[in-house]
Amino acid sequence: MTEMPAECAALASLFPDCVRAACMRVQDAPLHIHDAELAFVKKAVEKRRREFSAGRCCAREALRQLGCNAGPIAQDHNGAPLWPEDIVGAITHSSTYAAAAAARTSHLRGIGIDIETVSRVSAAIAGKILTEPEKARLKHEADPHARQRLLALIFSAKEAVYKCLHPIAQTRIGFEDACIECDPSQSVIRIQLSARVRPVFHGLQSLPGRYCFFDDTVCAAVWLAA
């Protein structure tokens, strides 16, 4: 795999030191897909196949950095990647970039990563994904550009939360189950979990996370300690 593109190098610093991450441009991904993975995209158009390939390339690079076998990566009935037994990880892609992160289960119980193209996150989804505190925060953002970035960040963070928690809980994790608080001065996010899902995680109230912006792209990362 080629080196991580310079514009998204900040992605590597989003996670704790125990995590290995990789990122690449979707256009640079090979169209060749492992035979064991081909069934998941055999009916897909070329664009989707390249996005899939890019995500798998990033996942194998993250596994390689952990010293693991970087072979085919299957997926479950929900489309989530199936990692080696002692590994936890996540894959994401936009139309432009793909990324993956992985760690050993001795360090983390869950990982979530999500990439979104900022300008393509529609304002129409705000009413569907935002909690009341998030709506208030968005309403008080006067600058349209900053408001769009904030909306994209919240959406990306909630997608990352789902990827982190759903494989553990195997229950519905909705947009309303995570309220995103952000600190722009440090690129830090804090995710407050709803009362509905806290019992599933033994009373866990919040998750830590970080984010970065690059090239009309936002990437959010969250994790759950072992």
C-alpha cells in the first residue's frame, strides 16, 4: 500500500497509541478484490467496487501494522467487517477517501471511525439526526460554512459511535442515542450516551473521541476501552 496521503495524515493521530490506522484515496485503490471478498460486491458498479477495495486495503494495512495476517476480510449479515479473533476495528469511506483503524482487544473493546465529505452532508438530515442540545448548538452557529462543518462533524461522529458500539451490543444504536459535544480548540469530541443504551454497557455514560478536517472531508474517531 502507498503511504497515507499527506492531506489526511492527521487521521493517524486521532486514536490512542494502541490503534493502527491507514487511509488512502479511493481512486488509488486496485480493482482486484480477493476471491473470498468478491461475493460482497460482485453485483456492484465499478465505483462501489473501488470504494470497497480501498477500505479493505486500509484494513489490511492496519492489520499489518499490528503484526497480523492481512488476508481476506469477510463481513457479517449487517455488512460489518469480520476481524481476527483478538482484533477490533472499523472501516469507512467517502467517495474520495477510505480509512480503517484496528487494535487488539486487550486494549480496546470497540473502535469507530467515519469519513464524510463535508459539502455533501445535507442540511435536511438535521431534524433526523440531531438531539435538542445539538440543534441548539447548530442554531447558534451564525457562519454558514462553520454550521455546515459542525453538522458534518456531528453526523460523522454518530456514525463512528454506531460502528464502535453496535458490534458489542448487537442492538439498535440510533442517532438519538449519542449526543455530541465538541471542543474545536483541541479537536476533541465527547459522546454522551442516552439512558436507553447505558444499561447495555454497564452504565457507561460517555465515550471519548477526536476529529480532523481536511480537503472538504471530516473524519471522526471514537473508542471504548477494554
